[in-house]
Amino acid sequence: MYEKATEWSITRRIGIWLPRIGAALLFVLVWTLLVRLGNYPPFILPGPERVAARLWAMAVEGTLWRHWWATAVEVGLGLGLGVAVGLLLAYPLAHWRPFERLVAPYLVASQAVPIVAVAPLLIIWFGPGLLARVLVSALIAFFPVLISAIAGFRQVPPEWRELFRSLQATRWQTFWKLEWPAALPMIFGGLKIGGTLSVIGAFVGELISADRGIGFLIKQGQGLYDTPLVFSGIILLASQALLLYGVISALEHRWARP
């Protein structure tokens, strides 16, 4: 029985990863054909082999890891701050209508302002250091978490609430045993979106003011017309978003699925 379960698990994993690997190889093949058939110069569209060589060179000299880690710290701190603020605001917004009427219009209006317009102000107010870039990342990440958490808290069936009232459960017990578990699937959905957006927020902050990070690398590549470096930065950003999405999905599978 154990051997059959193990064999089924391996087969399932192969079935999941094989299409993904095939899609990646197909993308590289199309990219290579486009460069060769279009006869584009490297500063317009470098081939995948040039980008891979640039990534390898940066990895060997340590530049890649230094910039990757700088952006990862900003993304992690920004997402953590955005999630904390979003969850703290979500519960009162979900339950107290007067508070929602007071605060919600300002929250919606704040999302109508592009983050690239707010980022320079944050850098002026808080300086060009880490704090400003973390705040930019947090601002762009917290709104999806907030909206998802509000929807999650409100989707609890009324009859379940009545059951907890009949059992004389306290507000904390109702929250921890009923509302929080019921809202977790929605919260993780918002986390997946917010996690991806937090990478964008950190990147925007680095474009405006930074001396390290993936955004700094891309800005440097743009200034030098070093297109392989720009492509390398794009790949590094995508790797962070994919890694973060995978971690959140694993946590969701562990905590929010039966």
C-alpha cells in the first residue's frame, strides 16, 4: 500500500511539473527563433544564451545574490507590513458599518493614485533608505489583502454565528474558532495577489532611489543600453514573484484546506 501511494505521488508530481518544464522550453525555443529569424542586434533583443551568460557571470562575482537579496528583504518587510495593516483594518471594516462609511472612501481613493506618483513623496519624507522602499511595497500589497479579508469575514453563514451565540461563545472565541478559519481561504487569495504586487512596489521604489536591488540593476542596464542586464533583472523579479507565490500556496495548502 505504501509503495503504491509513493508511486502515485511521484507520478502526480511528474504530471504537474512536466507541462511547466515543457512550456518553459517552448518559450526559450520561440525566443531563440525570434532572435535568429529577425536578426536583431543584442542591444535590441539578446538571445537567451546571452542572458544566461550574464546571469552566470553576476552569480559568480556575487553581484546577483547581493541585489536579489536586497530586493527580497524589501519585499518581505513590505508584504509583512501590508498584511498586518490590512488584517487589522479588515475586521472592524467587516463588522462596523459606521467605521466602513468613514474609512472606505479614503482607502478606495488612495488606490486610484498610481504608486509611481506616491513613491517620490515617501522618499522625500522618509529619505532614500530602506524604509521608503518598504513602505512603497506595503502600500501596493495591503489593499488586496484588506478586501479579501473583509469578504472572508463577511462570508461566515449567519446560522453558524447564531450557533456560537447559543453556546455563549465570547467575541474572541467566535473570531478564533469561526471567523478566522472561515476567512483564511479568501485571505490567502488576497495574499497571492498582494505578494506579487509587493515585488512591483519594491521595484518601483528601487527605480526611484536605490544603490542596490533588482530595480537598480534594471535602471543601470537601461542607462548603459545593456539589454542582457535588463532581461536578467526581469528574470530575477519573476523568480521572486514565483517563489513568493509558491510559499504562500504551500502555507494555504497547510492551513486553509481540509
